[in-house]
Amino acid sequence: MSKIIVITGAGSGVGKLLAIELAKTGNHIICLGRSEEKLNKTVETIKIEASKFGGKANHISVDMMNKNQVTKASQQIIDRYKTMDVWINNVGVNNHNAIGPTWELDPENWWTEVSLNLYTAFIGTYTAINAMRKNKIGYIINIGGGGVQEPKPYGSAYGAAKTAIVKFTETVNIELQQEGLAIKVIAFNPGFIKNKRTEILVESEVARKYMPMLEKILKHGKMSDIQDSVDLINAIIKGDMDDLAGGYFFADDFDSEKIIADKKEIIAQKKNFLRVQS
């Protein structure tokens, strides 16, 4: 069944890839982002590649750091489509000026990177819940990344923000349960996916100096496949992972049947939740 799926940061990178591929399964994608030009290109690509599958798309230009703009965009969506089934907080940056020894970074650059990853996830989640509350149902998906499951040396801002997003996801999901709302919040790591943004980062002087392994992976290693992320998202929005909401999952080689089969063990042992071992 076709769903109204909002994707932030859909003008480029992983967001654009997700928008295109999710449209190919017949969904209507609302692309949010700052660049009108980039969003137009995403929508045009969807019209060319996904229309034969019933996929549709349109876009709204919005700065995800601006609560008023995001709220206005959300209201436009509800006014036009009467519902919002899924909201994917994809906006994220890994800026070159926030890579390096933490004590050598400009504090403003460090905080800007944290904000662009964490605050945008908060604003998106805040907005989506308020839009979904009328129907008391919906899915909010947050994107994690490097630095969550293990330290990310020389990328402390990005790692700290993504880790916070994962804990934020679990916390909000518990709040929704306690308030009797069937809205589910879940997070996942799409992995290291090849696109223009990752290529620019990997080829930058600062990344070559402090994260040389990225270039090795890009040129000679195994990259992540966007289809794994799409499979994971489809499993989430079909309701297959409702009991696991609040958790953090990995798109690489995602196996929905195994996740569902191991559901009781995951819940009992909190396997996909951030915990400090005592």
C-alpha cells in the first residue's frame, strides 16, 4: 500500500538515494531540503525512474534548523494529503572543519556539526509527532552512523551527535508508549554508501590525514548497498519491527526474517539498545 513518506535532506547523498528507491515501491515521497535545485533533480529522477511503479514525489524547500519553516512544511503536507505515514530524519553532515584532534578544532565548528545532525533530528521528530498525533499512528526513522557502536577518533562531533540520536530515539519511543500513542520511533545505520558526498569527504586533505581507512574502503573495500537500507525501512513501515521500536539496527546485509525470529531475544537482552555494561 502506498505511503506518504517525508525524507529530510533528500536533495543529495543517502537521502536522495532513499527517496528514489522508496518511490520505486510505489510510495509518494515528500522531499525536504534547503536547495531548490537539488530537490527538483531528485523529484525529476523519481518521475523518470519510479512513475512506472506508481511512485510519486514533490518537494518543499526548508531549512531543517528552522523550527518555523519545518512546522509550516508539515502543515502543508497534512493540508494536502490529510496524513503523514513516515518521516525519515536523514539530514546529516560530516564537515571537513570538524575532523581532527578534538582539542585543535574550532568549538563553533564542532558544535555546528553536532547541531546539524542532532538538532535537525529533534526538530524532525518533534514536528512529525505533532503531525501524526491526530491519527495516533506513524513511523519516525532516525539515521545513525559511525561513532555509535564504537569510538570514531578524529570525528568526535559526528560520533557524539549520532550516538545521542540513538539514545534520543529510544527515549522518545518510550514516551510515546507511555502516552498511549502508536507512533513508533526507530533508528538504523545505513553503512558506508558510495555517493558524491562521501567521495568528496574521502578525498579531502583532512580525511586522508586522519581517516585514511575511508579511502581504502572506497577504492578497494566493500561498500554498503542502499537496497539494504530500503529493505530495512520497508520492514519497519510494514509493522514487522513494531515490537523492536526504539532500537538501533544495521542495514548492511539486513535479514528481516532473522530479526523477526530473534525478536524475543533482542527484547529480553536489549541487544540493539545502547547500554553500559556493569
